[in-house]
Amino acid sequence: MSNQQTPEKTIIDEVVETLIKKTDFLEKELTAKNVTLLAKEEQTQALITDFKNKFGNMVIQAPKPDLSEINTSLKKGLDAINENMEKWPKPLKKEYRFLFFSEQVRSVEYVKAVLTRIILFLLALVFMIFAYRLLNNHMK
């Protein structure tokens, strides 16, 4: 049995040795990858800082817009409007009227109210003139 146990042990030992070798190899590759990743990260950070230094203080100014075409088209439009307004018919005469009664409202109540106020105003005016003359004669 010892013969049978030794080959099994040797196979298990070989498997364990190969696993140890593979894990050592994987660990070496992992450290190498980490080193290269750190180097790439440093390069990236250097490029970012370089980019910030170059373009961080850059000021872009757009040229002033040319509004001459817009101004000319607006001026042409306003001139056309003015020409059309001058072509409209103009009134021949002007009338200035003082109306006691509006042309839109012709109700009896409205006419009655206006006439009452006019009559009361005229009576008050006649009374004031009469009172002034009477007092003026009395003061002399």
C-alpha cells in the first residue's frame, strides 16, 4: 500500500506545486498590470493637467454680428408702410362739434337729464347775474 500511497501523494504534490506556480505567476502578472495601470494613470493625470494649463485660461470671443442687412430690410419695410399710409384717402374737412346729445344714445331719459341740467345751469347763471347787479348797486 505504501507504493500506492506514494504515487497519489506525488500526484497531489504535483497538482499543488502547479497550483502554487500558477498563483505565483498570476500574482506576478497582477502586480505587473497594477504597475502599468499606475503608470498609465500618471500619464493621464499629466495630460489632463497639461490640457488644463493650455486651455484653462483661454478666452473665446465671438465676432460682433453684422446687423446691416437686418437694418436695411427693416428700413425698407418701414418705408413701404409709410408709402402705403400716404396713399390712403385723407379727410377733406375737419369738423369741431359740441354735442349736448350723443349720436349713439337717443333715449328720452338721457335727453331729459341733459335738458334739466342745462335749464338749471341757465337759471343759476341768471340768478348770479341778478345778485351781482343788485349787490353792485347796493355797494355804491
